[in-house]
Amino acid sequence: MSNQLSKRIQNMSTSATLAMAAKARELRNEGKDIIGLSLGEPDFNIPDFIKEAAKQAIDDNYSSYTPVDGYAELKQAISNKFKRDNNLDYALKQIVVSTGAKQSLFNVAMVVLDPGDEVILPAPYWVSYRDIVKLAEGIPVEVPTSIDTDFKMTPEQLEAAITPKTKMLWFSSPCNPSGSVYGKEELEALAEVLKKHPQIIIVSDEIYEHINFKGGGHTSIAGIDGMYGRTVTVNGVSKAFAMTGWRIGYIGAPEWIAKGCTKLQGQVTSGANAIAQRSVITALEAPVSKIQYMIDKFRQRRDLVLDLLGKIDGFNVNVPEGAFYVFPDISAFFGKTLNGTKINNASDFALYILEKANVATVTGEAFGNPSCIRISYAASEEELKEAISRIEAVV
């Protein structure tokens, strides 16, 4: 391993969700009753019709190496899904199936970025974006947002962040960690800025696409005039289908990017798991109504959490329109001492409520926003009520 790569790896931040989960496990081992609201993972079981597809794939002896870029049947199902849900036409040669959407993102960064290229990251952003860019020798350029703008980047901010070195823009909608959703008009306004800078490639992470409570539904930026030929649309089945451990993600991209990702992946992991791929064909071919019960339950939980947090002084909460997180601004507690503990920042606050209230969350600093914490409501209503009651008791 080269010294430069070694340094980049050493400087990578440990995933905040994993770090908090590890601390929560440590406390559980000490006998503490910890309620975990830190992980970005649905708490539902995989729908039965997908399980049956996996069993059938085993019986049909799908056990050999798979094509590097995915089974043709799966790529066709993905192409059909893009057309049905996003009104996007991706040919099979533009689609690459990977071992999770995280590998899809890594592939794209390694294929597109040269050393010193700048990548705009509206903050808050998913924790891995920054480190993936750095591993590819790119330079992350954070654009801070706040609860006042619903944690969304404005066209003016985008324009101000662009330099001659800007190569890419990465963002998620619905967003992890804020739950914010860019509407069609907002994406069109960003696209007007991007049209003036044709060298910029857009990476649109749409993994939470179906967990969307916004009127009018989901809009893909690749569908905005002038954006299709320069956008990589990233998706997968981890969130909406509760298949996190099955590790299937995919991209629809310009052909040259898809070809590069296939070449790279062929030397790293090769094709994704055979049984998982066959199951995802069934998942994507099913109507979205088959998973609507999970989406409806997430919305009920969101409304419950917003109502309860709104009653606690010091929590400033907006209304997230997607995903399964709330991202309250808790900066009102900074500089205060709670039960003998000085709160200087969001990390202090998250650790405080873990140790005093036995509730695990994640500091917003991990997502590029030091004023907030992320609370996942991928938990039962009983757990959510108890967790927020505990938090209220200690603040």
C-alpha cells in the first residue's frame, strides 16, 4: 500500500452510526437498557414475496459467478423500473449492478475523479460521501445548509461553490440524514446553474426514493431538461424493501461511466450475489403498492416523533418529507450544563443522552452539520415514545 493511500485511509472518519452503535452495545453489555435510534436500517422484515423468490433461486441452482455488471434479466427489470417510476430511459449497457449502493458510489468516484478534482457536497450529507471522494483523491467542498432552508442547497449557494476545479455534485433526495426532499422546481433551479457549467457530473443518490411523503412524489434530476446525459442515478433495495443485508445497489449512467464502473468492479468484487440478484428482479417488478404498508408506517412514526420532540424546549425541528430520520437543531443546548455535563457541541449532546437517557442517536457533525443530531424512527412506536420521554427527562 502506498504511503499516500495509507494516509488517506488513516484520515478517514469512522462511520458515526457504527461508532454510536458500538458504544450502545458496550452499554448494553453493562446491563443498560439502550434504545437504538442511530442506525439507518428499516426495522421491518423482508416482504414474503421477495423471500419466496430467493428460495426459488436456490432451488433453481443460481450458484455460479454472475456477470460483473449484473444479470441481464435484473438489468432489464431496473431499466423498466427507471421508466415506470422516474420516466428515465436507460439501456442495459448504461446500468451496473453492484454490491450495495455504497459500492456504486465508490465505483463512480474512482472512474470519474482525478487527483485534485472538487466535489460539491451539500451539507448535511451521508457520512460516506466525503471519505469516498477523498479515497478517489478528490477534494470535498461542503456547502452548509440549515434548518431555515429545510437543509437544502440554494441555486445561489451552488453557483458560489463552483470553481474551475469542480468536477462533480453529489446529493441525496430524500436526504440522509435530514429527510429533506428536493421538489421538481427546486431541481430545475439547480439545473439552470449547472447548465452554465457542462463539465460537472451530477451524482443523484435516490436510495430513499419510495420513502417519500411529499405531494407530487419523487423527482429525479436526470429527468430535468439538459441533465440526463451528465447524471448518474444511484439506487438500490436496502431501504424501501428492507433488504440492507442483501447488498444490491445499481446505477443508471452515461455509457462511458457505466463501462468504467464495470471494468473497475471486475477487478474488485466481480458480480453481486446470485440469489440476491434474482430476488431483486421480483422486488423491482412488483408494484410499489406491495411495500406501501412500510411507507405508511414510517409516515405515522414521523408524525409521532415530530409531535413529541416539538414539546421539548431546545429542539428546533422541521418537517422532513422523506427517508426515516428527523434532524433536529439542538444548538440551543450548546454552552449549557445539563446534570453536571457541559454541552459544547452536537457530539457532546449525543453522548450525553446516550449515557444519561440510554438513547442512541448520531451527532450531526458526522454529516457535516454540527448543530444537529440524527434520530432514526425506524423503531416501534412504543420505543419511540419511551426514547423521547427519556430524552425530555434529562434535558
